Amino acid sequence: MIALLKKDVFVMDKQMRVLVLLALLFNLIPSASSLGATYAMMIALMLPMSTISYDERCKWDRYVAMLPWTPRQIVGSKYVLSYTTMALGAALIVLGNFARTLYSEGADWGETGALIALYLVLIGLITAVTYPLLYRFGSEKGRLVLVAIFAAMFILAFGAVVLAIDDMEGVVGRLKAVPAPALAAAAVIVLAGANFLSYRLSVKIYLRRRDGRYA
Amino acid sequence: MNAIEIKGLTKQYKDFALGPFDLTLPMGCVLGLVGENGAGKSTTIRLIMDAVSRDGGQVSVLGTDNTSPDFRQVKEEVGVVLDETCVPEFITAKQLGKILAGAYRNWDGEAYGRWLERFRLPPDKKYKEYSRGMTMKLGIAAALSHGAKLLLLDEATSGLDPMVREELLEVFTDFAAHDDHAVLISSHIVSDLEKCCDYIAFLHKGQLRLCEEKDMLLERYGLLKCSPQELAAVDPAVIHGKRVGEYGAEALVDRDEAPRGLLVERPTLEDIILYLAKEEVR
């Protein structure tokens, strides 16, 4: 599986260097730390997914199916790549935060930690939703379906906020009352469960697609 | 032991059905899989490698059923070259070597380097800068660098100039010269197969129309050249395909059963395949 990751790194190499450099620079700007964090995590989300487009374009899947790798390893490597880029994104945020302490205001490590945790949960969930769609519909159609799903989720969330607006303070208060460790544990469980199910589903879809059942 | 044994293989797609058919490739031999585009050659190769699930039948590769858990080990001993090398365009030959070193336990980096040198492939040049001939050579270099016993070549010579094709056919023939090696090569360039194959299998519209030793095939058939009137007098059971013009006729016939006194030439493999592919088979 490491060789599969290596291949994706070779493919992303040039574009990754530029994007990582930009992310690092954004994270060094004192007044734009949250923008820098968002940028870093967006890269962490998008880069692994772009490798699926490259694979499709050069028909890598046809070749890799002939090699001594199992479908689980082939699909699993994409998930591992996503987790790796997420860790890289988090590291960039931490590095930027640390660098800012050297020449600017003292860093709020608590806030940074919370921001990273929030992003990791969000991107972890998006990853879980995205991969089965990319394997099912291909990278082009899959992205469109994904946009449609997120638009629907946004409308639902917006609707929920509008409905709860009268009692917003109460909602926030109840959330704050939940102990942080319990919240973190719940997030980890949801994230792990979603990614495990997503991975199993992606392997199934990958096999069906390989057999030409979606043609 | 046979390199490949196929029994009753079938695969059904929405608009295409392959098989059922049987096929055997003995060790030390080269089998040419010939057929028109869309005949099922690539699908057969993918089914052999279990890169597509079969609907029925059995496939054994180097003595192992290709759906058994042990088949992953067998894949280490099979070199595959596809009609397109399917390598990402930003990757160099050197990087491909590093990737494949993680795929094959028996990967031989030195052998890979030697093949790159023999094929004059620059290791640090990006794949997208390679010519068609170079990309195919890269695929072959990769397939020959992990101690493969069986080579599966899917249209590996198509789109290449005659010089490169000749060079590659020589490589395949040398490979198959070992008793514990075998090659299955699919192509629609029948003249290439005639040069290097021991056996010929002909796939037509998903059905295996013949699988025979090449020399037997060339001995068995004759190309009868005569007038349309003379052809009309020939027993139809002897004729396997014919082309009748205003001034002359040509027919693929059983050489031993051909009428005496008429001109019967030795056909090329291409003649045999073309006549059999026509729907005028008995």
C-alpha cells in the first residue's frame, strides 16, 4: 500500500509543493490565521481527490488491477492518503501558529486546537461521503453529485438555524454544557464509524465498477 | 503444467457476451489471441488476471485457480502489458520502478535498469514526453523485471512502427524460449502473431472460433484460386470461406480435400483468419 501512496505523491508532487508553500504563507499572516487554517484544510481535502481524476485520465485502475494488490488495498490507499494530507494540513496550522508566536502576538493554542479538531471532524466526514460518490460516478459526475448533496445539507442546516433562532442561546448553552472529552469522544466515534462504512462501501462500488456493472 | 487453462469461461455484459470457451497455453509456448476490435481479447486477459469477475467457468494460471486467495502470489509471476501503459503522465520511468518495487516482492531494480538501457528509455523523462513506442517499451521493461514466468500482452505491438515491433517480437520470442516461460499475446496484427506464435486462438464476436497449433493451421488450409464456375463445382463441405468476383474466385479450403488439378496456394495466417471471420463459414 505504501507504493500506492508513493505513486499518488509522485503524481501530486509539483502541485502539492506550491499549495503547501501557499498554505504555510497564509498561516504566517498574523491577521489571517483562520483563513490560513481553512486554506490548509481545503488543500488536505482536495489533493487526494484530485488523484482519482488523474487515475481515471490515464486508466491507472486498469493497470493496477493486474498487479498483486487487492481491491481493499487499492481503495484503502486513497483513504490513508486523505488522512495523511489531513495530518499535514493540521501540522501546517500548528507550524504557522508557532511561527507567529516568534514575531507577533502570543498564540491561543486552545483556540487553534479547537479549530483543528473542528476541521478534522468536518473534513473526515466530507471524505467519508465523497469517496463512495467518486468511485460510483467518477470524478467529474461525483463532484457534481457532491456539490448537490452539500447544497441540500446547507439548506437543511440553514433551515434548522432559522427555526431555532428564537432559542439560539439555549441551543448554544446546551452544547456548551456537554463536557469537552465527551464531545471529542462522540466526534471520534462518529468519524471512525462513518469512514469505516464509507471504505466498505467504496470497495464494493469499486468492484462493481471494475466488473462493468455501472456501464 | 500449463501456463493457462480456461474451461467454459463466460462473461456477460449488457451489450456483449464472451464465451463459453476453453483455452490452454502450455509452458514454453507463445499463444496469439487474434480477433477484431471488440472481439473480447482484452476482456479475456482481464478475466485471466481476475481483474474482472467471471460469470462462469474456470481459469487456472500457473496451476492456481485465479479466484483462490493464493492467486495474489501467482500475480507476482505474471507480467502484464496493456495496450496503453496506463501510467500517470507526470511519472518518470525511475519513479515507476519505485512504485512497482512495492508491488512485486521479486522486483529486480537492476534488471529494470538494464531493460531501460536496452530500450534506450531515459529514466528521468516524464511519461508524457515518451513516444508511443517508448511507452510500450516501458510497460514491457516493467513486465520483465520481476521474474515473471508468464507474459500477458494486450495489443502490445499495435500502433508501433515495424522496426520497434520486430524488436519487441524478438524479446517475446527469447522470453518464451525458456521451458518454464509462456506468453499470451493479443493482437489484430496477424502478421506479428505469425512470426512469433506457436498457437493461434481466434476470437470472433466473443466466441472462440479456433485454437490450434499455428503450423497445423497453415498445413490444414489451402487457398484455392479458380474461376467462379470451377468453384461452384467444389464440394461446399470443403470450403471454409470464399470470395467470388466476376473474373475469378478464391476460397479457403481443406488442403487435403481440395480438388485435384486446381491451383491451391499456401495461405497466410491473415488469409485464414479473414476468411473464417466472414460469415460464410460452413
